[in-house]
Amino acid sequence: MFLVPCSCGATFAVAENYDRQGTAWSRYLICPSCGKRHDPKNRLLQMGYHHEGYWQVDEC
């Protein structure tokens, strides 16, 4: 799972297989709270579930 943090304070999730290769304006991720567009190549936080029973950011 990937999370996208927004400057409005919202964080939203996108699927792991989301296409991060494109740079066209139409491929930018739109915040559902404020409508701001985010570049998927530099804003995704990768979340992973750990055996200890919690979720944590694995990579940025």
C-alpha cells in the first residue's frame, strides 16, 4: 500500500501497482480533500505490515 501526504493535512492511499512511470498531468494523483495534484514519482510513502502487529512506513 502507498500513502500520499498532502499539505492540507489529508493522507490518501493508492494501490501498490499504481503506475508511477508517467509524468503527464492526467497521471498526477488528486487529493480527495482539497483537489491538489501530486506527482506520483516523488510523493508516495510505502507502508508495510510488520509481524509485531503494526503498520510502518518502509520507504519514501
